[in-house]
Amino acid sequence: MPELPEVETIARGVDARVRGDRIVEVWFGSHREPFKTPAARQLKQLADRRIESVHRTGKYIVVELGAQTTQGASAPRGEIAAQWIVHLGMTGRLLVTTPDAPVAKHTHVRLGLESGRELRFVDPRRFGRLEFRDLAKGDGFAGPGAEPLTINGADFAELFHGRKLAIKAALLNQTLLAGVGNIYADESLFRAGIRPRRRAGRLTRQELKRLREALKDVLEHAIRLGGSSVSDYVDAEGAKGFFQLEHYVYQRTGQACRNCGGEIKRIVVAGRSTHYCPECQH
């Protein structure tokens, strides 16, 4: 599943290519699974709206939309009237392309834009979700947990205070930190020198300080490298990321630690494969 750096990379790429463009044509496929909001409602509500911006919240991509207008009319720029919320699930892709580009087999949505481009949602396994929100009828989308790139030290420490679950499990809990998944939990714990099975509530303030800084550094570096392409992930143009080339522990079971030369181990924590170095992490 795409994690924070991958979703951030896609959101930035889509924003750079479609910000200010207008949706003039909408096509939805017949599968029901991707639609948190009924397809018929999305089909009706997305047309004739300007894309004001695209950003990430947690593991979600939020497309901010202007007011709906009749074709040829215009709405005030910058006013947000609705949101289209995309969760990529396990294999989802949000791509900006041209109408004549080959249509992938599992394409569920095609938004034709005034510029002549198309915004497509492709999801072979159909675990992704699409939602439309009319802001005149309800609140805008908010992430389930704290933002790991901006949370301060005191608030970060408070998230884990008194918690008995393993720190790896706590990092994966989206109601605590939104956007962190298996890859970046493993990599940040390695860089902080903390074993994944340590009880979250027993970590010292110094350890939590190291962990917050390591997590932020790992996420920011991964964003600069376009994310980790270890499965189906590609960015808004269909290009792979490069951070997987710099993994220290994730999916490196049995290989030599790049820091100490010891053997990388694999265990299961909270039902998830977990990778760590017994020598570097304590």
C-alpha cells in the first residue's frame, strides 16, 4: 500500500499538472468497490468544476474543487466548494495522461479536462476508495491522526504515553499518526536504534526524540526520491520512485546490515512483516 511519501509524491505531481484546470467530462466504470460515494452522484457532481488544488492528508489525496458551473461559465478562483477524496488502497494509481494514451484494464475513472489532458484512477485490486464531499452540506476531510511531518516533540511523546502495544504497532496505528506504514516504520526505527517490539509506553524521552527526528528525516528523504517502488507504486506520470534503493532493513531479510554488517532479521509484529538489525537496534 502506498504510504505517506508515495501519496505525497502523487499529490504534488497531480497538483502541478492539473491545478486550475476544469473538469469537462466524467466517465466511471461499472465496478462498485472503489466508490465510497455512489458513482452516479460523483458522475453528476464532478463535472464542470475547476480543480483549485490537490494535496495529501494522511494516506489520502484530496482534490479541492470550485463551485459547479454551466459549460462556458466561470466561478471565482480559489473558492473551495467541494472535495474529491482518493484513497489508493493497495494498488491504486492516480495518473495524468492524454486521452489517446492506452487505457489500463482496471481503469475505474477518467476525468476529461479542459486542457485536453485526462486524470485517471486505476486500481487492479479495487481496495481503493473514492468519495465526493459537498462542503455546503458537511465538513471537509480531515486525517484520522497526527501529521508526522509537522508534529512537535511534546505531542509526539504524548501519543505513546502509557501505551502497552509494541512501538512498531503504534507507528502503524493511523489514529495516532496518519500516513506511516510498514516501510517507513521499519526504516525510522532502525535509524532511531529502537527494536520494533519495544513497548511504546516504556520508551524514554530521548528515544522518542530520536524516533520523531528519524521518522521525519526518512519521510522527507523518501519524498525527495519519489517514494519507494517495491510493488505497484508509480507517480502521477507513471514513473517509479528510488527510495527502495536506500532501504536499510525493509525487505532485506538475511542480508548484511549496511551499518554494522550483522544479519537483518524478520519477525511479525501486529500481523505485519517487520525487519530490523539486532546489533543496531536495542
